[in-house]
Amino acid sequence: MSKIQRALISVSDKTGLIPFAQILAQANIEIISTGGTAKTLREAGLKVKDISEHTGFPEMLDGRVKTLHPKVHGGLLYIRGNETHESAVKSHGIAPIDLVVVNLYPFEQTVAKPNVSLHEAIENIDIGGPSMLRSAAKNHDSVTVVVDPMDYSDVAKQISASGNTTLELRRTLAAKVFTRTAAYDGAIAAHLQKEFKTASSNLPTALNLFAPLAQPLRYGENPHQTAALYGKFSEFFQQLHGKELSYNNILDLTAAAQLISEFEKDAPTLAILKHTNPCGVGQGNNLREAWDKAFATDKQAPFGGIIATNKILDGDCANAIAEIFSEVIVAPDFSAEALEILQKKKNLRLMKILKSPNEGSHFDVRSVGADSFLMQERDLKMVSRAELKIVTKRQPTEAELNAMLFGWRVVKHLKSNAILYCSADRTLGVGAGQMSRVDSSRIAVWKAGEAKLSLKGSVICSDAFFPFPDGLIAAAEAGATAAIQPGGSVKDADVIAAADERNMAMAFTSVRHFRH
């Protein structure tokens, strides 16, 4: 195949542009360019031909029309060696363009800015760029197309070696182009649907999914399942130590980060999770105190678990954690002493939270098989003290109110049916994922007994309403003196009466926290 003769370069992201263009110049490749890209290349001493000189037609409409021209798309799309195509381009004076280097107007970054105007968003919709990319990618048998500056190095090496690129590389780059333009169009569609919505729901009328490969994984939930991680994980978490993350690690640590974000502004708080369920959460004057309370809830489940803290992990707490086997520790940061202690465990993953997971998308998407997906708003609802509705004759004490608010933030992260016994600064008994709410309560009471923790004076938290009084009665018999639940059962009056008979205080939240 003949060498690359002519390149068209038009980029918004100029990372690595000059060294790459210098390689092209050394290979005697003519460079055609536009606007700011041409200016940047000239300032670096490179010879550049303006797009208007190439097409014989001036840029117009504030630059909206500059590359939408037959001399651009004809030069990209014509099939080399096809007699009809060769005759057509020759008769119209269309020169071949063998290399296209284009990245797009920063639409996604623009709409991510707070209070961006519709006008600014629309002006950052690239038209010519995707058109050139798609033309070049369609004709990848002959044309090399680069949409990602990360690919400059591979392209430059092949051009330096042979004057052209291999078909294998061109195919890889072409596929990348269509992935990028699909994502770009998806982002535009999603934003405009949100801007122009007339329905009461803020869910899109179509679900456009795009997430670049972040890293391949050894396997999925089980060794016979292949798996990979996609998306912006590295913007939220940084791995400081330990072996490669597994599929299950990622499920667990993101669940841990979401739970601990509930306590972002609280006193030092530490949570221990297993299979995405919290098995112990504690608060104290420092993280070591918080650890002692969380670990005391269940000293068996934390083996191979996930630990999350809301403060910088210090050496004293690290020493305590190091006494058991953990898979992952998630924290805003780690002190030098903590790192020294924990890095002695070569397989322990240490993950720094770069930003709260709540800063990401406010939607959850789940595959349900049959090529179908469920999408919902994330459960970010918090309940304040003022929003609690006390439905019993006895008002809760200050300690009971504090325990209600503490436990309510934990129980929403347990799998349904979820029951939690707690005090104001620690979990005492946890029951989750059972088919019956009474069974979850029994398990929570049994776990507290195994841990030798008294439930006398505790608060019971239920992620959904008590359908019958039996669950509440069982809690009272276990020692609970107060309860917090959504309310809303047809048997609410019976449940309230059962609480009053036992001098319990009970609050309704009017918010359910099912988690499947």
C-alpha cells in the first residue's frame, strides 16, 4: 500500500499534538488544518495548509461550515483502486486524505459545568468533526483515523517505520471512532432530553449507555464468568496498595463508600461490610473507638470483609484492623503510619476516595436479562429529625432520637427485608435479606446474643413498614424501647397500639428503603 500523503488535523484537545505532527512532517505528509489547530501548529514551526485553501471555499457561519465539503469527504470516502471512484475524484480535482486526526468539541465537559446555558451547550455540539471521523472510519481499508490522543504513539511508530499504518491498527482505530461518536451523540441526546422534557419524570425516553473500559478483571462473581470494569471508576477511587481488584471487591467497596458517605460530616465513623451488607458500624471520638464498636457487632462476618471510614485512617486504627484479614479498606486518605502498617499485607487493597460516589450520576441502571434494563433515581433520600413523625403516646428520649437517626442511615444500606438494632453510636444486631421481616429480626437478635451485646434500651430500625404487630412485639421482648420505620401498613394502628402497650416510642419516616 502507498504511503500516507495527506493528513487533516482538527482537534479541541491538543494534548500531544505537536510531537505527533512533527513525526508527520518528518514523513513528508502534507498537513491540512483548521482554525485554532492550524494556529497552534504554525506557532510550533510546522507548515500547514488551511482547510479553505484545500477546498477552495471559505469557512463561514462563524466556523460552523468549514469541513463539510466534497473535497474533504470525497478525499476520505473514495475507494482506492475502484475505477469509477478514481475517475470521479480525478474529474472533480479531489485529492486523497489518508489520515484524519480529530477530537470533538468538549460537549460533555461543557454540560457538566454548573448552570450551563442551553446556548452554550448547543454551540459545543460538533457537526463537522463526527462527520469526518465517520467518513474516515468507514473507509478504514485506506484511511487512518485517530480520535484519541492516546493512540498518537502507535500511529507515529508505524508511520516512522513504513510511511503508513497496518490494516489491523486501522480497524482498531475505526471501531474506536464509532464507539466515541456513539457516546458523543448519546451525551447530546441525554442532555437535550433533560432540557426539553415536558413529562413529569426526569428519566430519559431512551437509555444510551456508554462507558469506556476501565480495566479487565480476572473473572466475575465466580471464576467461570468473564468480567471487566467500565466507566469513570478512577475519578472516584485511587488504589494505593494491594493486588488487583476483583469484581466482588468493586461491588463491595462501592457499597461501602456509599454507606460511609451518609456520615461524611459526622464524628469519626467506621463501617464493616460483607457482600455489600453492613455487618457493623460504629462512631467514636476517634476511628479506633469507632472500630471497636463496629467490630464488636459481629466478630465473624468481618473476616475477608470491606472496611470504610469517614476520616483519614490513622495508625492506631490501622493497628487494630491489621489483626484480622480484610479484603479492602476504603478511606478519604491514609496517614503515613497507617500506610506503613497496612502495606505489610501485600494482598490488602487500600482505596482512597477521591470524591464522594454521590457526586456521580443520580441514577442506577441494572441489567435484568432479556436485553432489558431497569433505571431509577438513586436512593439518596435523607431524613432529618424534623421530618420524623412520632406516632406513639410516649415521645422518644434524646438518646433514642439520636439512635433512630443513626440507625436509619445504616438500615437503608442493608438488603431487604432489613432489620437493625442500634444505639446512638453503634450497631448491635443486624438482620438482612430474609424472606420474612420477622426472620430478619430473629437473626439480628441472635447475632447480638452471639456478640454478647445487650439490646436493652436499643432502637429497632426497619427499612419498610411492619405489616403486623408481631415484628414490633418481638423487638420489645428483645429489649428495644423505640422503633423507626416508614409506616404505611394497613395494620399501622395495630402496630402503634402494640408499641403503646409496651411503652415504646415509635417514629414514622414516610420513606421506604427497599434494597434488592
